[in-house]
Amino acid sequence: MRWRLKGSPPCPGAAVPDQTGYGPERPQRCNPRLQSLSLDVYKRTISYCVKDGSGTIHAEGAIAATRFNLDPWIKPLPPPWTAAMEATVFTGWIYDHLQPHARALKVAHR
């Protein structure tokens, strides 16, 4: 599997210099290249959704919940990325496995 960022529209309010080129820039409100992963963890599968900073979905689907399948799936994802996953009985090993690769990794439950 190859991760490929599709062309994203520029963020509203992105950093733009004033007309003279010497004045302050407006702050950038979102980073369209920032990757965000949402993981839904089940016993045998992990459902995922990959978004950028502008909210554009770049990939979604499911993979088998094994280290063998998780490694080639996550390795080509361009850094930096953050992930959030639900807290289940099966979350622990996935968290430990992804932590070295993530900029931030969060676990939560309803």
C-alpha cells in the first residue's frame, strides 16, 4: 500500500504576507499536510480513516489486527501524524506498537 496525499485546497487564513512583503503574516490556522488517523479497534480488524489538516479524507478502510499487517500499513505514512483510537481490551498492544512512529497517540472511550 502506498500513501499519497491528494492535492488539498489551501486552508482559509493560511499565512500570507502583506502586499509589500515586509509586514507581518497572518497566522496559519490549519496545516493541510498534517496527517490525522482515527482507529476503530476490534478483535480481528482495525478500521481506519486518514485525514489532513483541512479535513479532507485521504484513505479509509480496514486491516487485519496483527503486527504483521500493521507494520507495512503504517510505515509509508508521511510524518508527522497523530492518531486517536478507542479504548478496548485490544488497544494496549496496538498503542505500544504505534507509539514510536507517532507524533501523538491518544486513547479514549465514550
